[in-house]
Amino acid sequence: MIATATLYFNRMSPERIGVLLAVLAATGFSMKAIFVKLAYGAAPIDPITTLSLRMLFSLPLFLWIGRNVLFSGPALSRGNWGMLVALGLLGYYGASILDFMGLQYISAGLERLILFTYPTITLLIGVLFMGHALRKSQVAAVVLSYVGIGIAFWHDLSFTENTTELLLGAALVFGSAISYALYSAGTEGMVRKIGSLRFAVLATLVSTVATQIHFVSSQPISDLVQPAPVYFYCAAMAVFSTVLPVVWQSMAIRSIGSARAVLIGTLGPVLSIVFAWALLAEPISVYQLIGAGFVLAGVYLVWRTR
């Protein structure tokens, strides 16, 4: 069976391979919230400890993958290092800790929908602070995305017994989306200067250091001692929802271009809803799927006009 699969893969065109890699990346990213929820269910673990374990498992893999490019290229200026530190704090640290905190209170499906508003937030950042023009189609994209969030939010509101926790969780995840949008807005320039893989490794290193400082300043070291299932879920999150999706996405972009890879990535919210229903027994409804459709339509309009 493995030999047959290998032969079929070798016969695939580069374009089909690129599409497959983009689908794998979307699947991996969409599983992150599922792994977090499973870790929370396996033991009474807090968000910073969960994030700390994720980064500790991820960093050696990133360093190994990027070992040939980490010290290659021109030396970084003080300004480049400052931007790198700022983006590292916004990305895998800032956005992640807010996201992990929010997942204590809301469903994985709603989390992914709210988090996926970051393309429209990135668009607004460009308009408000970077002098970009705002087109009618982009206004429509923003409206569609937030109508979709409203529909999905109403779905979760009808199932919750604690409205305060739902509002808090949604606010935290929306803060995560803003943090990731700021990270996304600043990433393009840094990637041009130092390369995508080198940037990913260095930004991950910054995020890991920030996460561990947060952990040791707020938690006892003994909190890293967790039941085996927690280690399994955090390691799986590091491999399948952090490191591999980054590599797959990078390879997909080289094969089919960034626009098509990003559009395929819009499968993420729908996949999260399905995985949450299948693995976490979270309720799913027509309203939730309609909300996902609005969000995906908004993201499509954002990327079509870029």
C-alpha cells in the first residue's frame, strides 16, 4: 500500500502536489484548537503551561529544519532585530496565549471562525496605518466576515449557560486575531530581507523565549510535569499543527503561488467545525455552517483583490 501511494505521489504533477500540500497545511492548522481542547480535557492545565510545552516541542524541530539557513545571509541590523523581536512577541507568543486563554471558554469551531478574521483586520491595518486604498469589494469582505461571526456567535450563545464566559472567550480570541494581523502585516517586509525559513526560525526562537519567561515568572516549574496524554497532545500540536503546516504551506506557495495556497487555507474554519464535532462532540448546526460560509466568502474577497 505504501509503495502504491509513493508511486501515485511520484506521478502527480507539481500543481497537484502543491494543492495537496496546501490542503495538508490547512488541516494541520485547523487541528490546533482541537489539540488544545483535548489537553485541557486530559488534565487541569493552564494556557501558559500548554503554550510552553507546545513551544518547547516545536523549537528543536524548527532549529533542525532551518539549520542550514539560520546563520546564512547578511547580518541583521539593530533595526531588523528590533522588528524581529516585535513580530515574535506578536506572533507565536502574543496571538497564541490569547488564543489558548480564549479556548477555555468557547468552542473550537467558533474560535477558528473568529481567528480567521485576521485577513480582514490586516486589510484594515493597511488602510488605517499604511496608506492603502479601501475598495468596495474589501468593504464587502469585512461586512461578510463579521456577519458570519455574528451568526456563529449566536449559535454558541444559544447553547451556552454562561454568557459572560462566552463573551470573554470571544474577546480574547478576537484579541489574538488582532495580534496575528499585526504580525502578518509586518512579516512580508522581514521575509524579503532575511528569507521565509530564517525568519520563521528566528521568530519562533523569540516567541519561545518570551513564553518561557512568562511561564517561569507566573508558574512553578513543577507545572511542566503533566500526565502522558497532555505531553502527547502538546507534542502532536507542535508537530502537526505548528512545524509541519509551516513547511507544507511554504512548499505549496512555491508550487502554486501564495494566492491559491491562501484560498485553499480557507478550508480551515470548516475543517475545525467538523473536527470539533467528531473529536470533541461539540454541537454543529446549519447556522454555524452558514456563518462559516460568510467568513470564507469575506476572506476570498480579501485575497482576490490583493
